[in-house]
Amino acid sequence: MKGDAIDSKRAMALYDQGLTDKAIAIRMGRSQTTISGWRGRHGLPPNKNKAHAKYIPPLVQDAIDAKKLGLSYGQYKAKQYEAKQAKKKGRKKS
């Protein structure tokens, strides 16, 4: 996955919710190291693991992220699918 761009809008939205690098990584399907590097490049301090942090199920989080990007849930999921397919095609060329 090295070299793949991070969806900065989504990562920032998750960061702004107070999620840790690990939680953001899980939600975005990336490694914790990748998220930590992204955060560092943007000059952001790590969020602390808060016991009171509210859990939002992934399906609900996707709907929230879609709304923040001005997309319907279906459009958002279609874009995720297209990105995943494009990534697979890129791997097959190797």
C-alpha cells in the first residue's frame, strides 16, 4: 500500500472526532504507521485514547463521512468500490 494516497478529508474528520491513530487506521483499512505518518506530515499531535470516546459503528460512520463530503451513502460506497477496484488493477500490472 506504500505510495497510495490517504483520503485526507476522511482522515481529518476521524481525527477531529478524537480517534486515535489505531482507530483511524481500522476505519480506513490502513496501517497505524501510515496514519501516524499522515498525522505527522500535517503537524497534528496524537489524540489520546479516551475511555469516554463514543463508538460509532462503521456503517453509521460511512453515512456521516458521506454527508460531510456532500454525497449520498450510495455515491460514497460506489466511490469506495471504484477506488478499491482501481487499486486491484494497479497491483495486477506488476
